[in-house]
Amino acid sequence: MECPSTQMLLIIAMCISTLAVIYRSRQGRPPELTVKTALGNVTYNELDECVFHRSNFKLRAALHPLPLLDFIRKQTCEQIFADWLRIAASSSKFGIAPKTMPIKLKKKFLMYGYSVLIELYRDQHAVESPKDWTQIPEWMKLEEDQLRSIVAYRDQSMAVVHALKEYPPKNKRGLVIGSEKPWVEVLALRAGAEEITTVEYQKLTIHGTDRVKYIHPMELAQMWREYEGKFDFAIAFSSIEHSGLG
């Protein structure tokens, strides 16, 4: 006797479900994401326990190429700027950049044995070199296909262009952290930003526009309350990662 069409569909569906269960059981659990370290390939859960937690971070998600972390105990703005000023003051005692890693900090710097130490010494101690920025008005007039000629890292820097298109800063006030030439500032202004404040160790004198301001990092850290809530966005490109050991 031939099965009705509805019964036939149910039978087919049950067969497909059974095959899917068998397939998944044979495949087993997906492999846990691992990362290569000085101690071999380890899971992010191991790093969370042995490294992240010891540095006041916790693992939110094991992702590739970088994990998603969060603070265990979040610091206040007051604590962050106070710590920064304390560290900046203590580092001023060095006439030249130290050649050896402080023994008491070695474990933290090397992520408690999970990171590799490679010896390479450079003295990039900041030397006063005031700069005059006169190029902003000219760069504001460039065609879009000419922007690669002003950015610092050619193709890599175009990520800033794409980010500003994805998250347009129209009529917003922004902070640029570290800037030898005003290419980031110009890109932000061209994308609609109302005003940019640049944080830079070298003294900047800005010509041709009143929409770009300058402040020294020490001044910002000391006067942070005056700037609290004044910025809608911040941009840093190849700057913050050069602080300390880089």
C-alpha cells in the first residue's frame, strides 16, 4: 500500500534528522581554540587563568586572531591619570633608555613565561623637536584618490579612511593620540568632524585652521577633568603601542 504524501514527508524528515545526529556524534566536539606561546600551543582558558587574571583581565571570548578581554576591576579616570603621571615622573630619572629589563618586572613583561624574550635595543628617548603644521589647508583640498600620498603607512593607514566612513564623525569632537604629521586629523575633518585635539609630546604650532588644537600628554593628564565629556571619539594609529616596551 502506498503511503500518503504527508506520511512520506515525515519519514524523510525523520531519516534526515537521524543522519544529522549520527554525523554530529561522529564529528565530536569542535577543537578548542589554541594559541602558540613560549610554552607551546595552549588554550585561551589556560592563558585566562595563568596570565590574564594575574593582570586584572578576564577572558570574554576566545576569538581569532585576538581574544576579547575585559577588566576584572575597572579603574576610574582619576586612577588611570594618576598612575600615568606617577609612571611618567619616575621614568624621567633615566638619562638614556635602560638596556636591561628590571628583574622585578620580568615575569609580567614576559606574561609569566608564555611570551618569548628577544634582545633588541633602541634608544628612542624623546628629544624636543617642535613642529609647524602648515599643510592642513592644502590637504583638505585633495581628491580622495590622492589621500594615499599623505598617510603615514600607505595601505595600512587606509583603515582609518574606511573606519571613518563606517562610523562618520559628523559634527563631533575627536581626540588624536600621537601625531607627527596631521594626516589623521585631516581625514577626520574631511569626514565631517567639527574639531580635533591632538595629544603629542612634541610642541605643535598649527597654521591655517582653528579646528585642530594641540595639548601635551602631561597637560592632558593633569587637567583631565576639564576635558571630561568633551570628546565624542578618539583615534590612535601606531602610537599607543609604542609606549613602554611597545
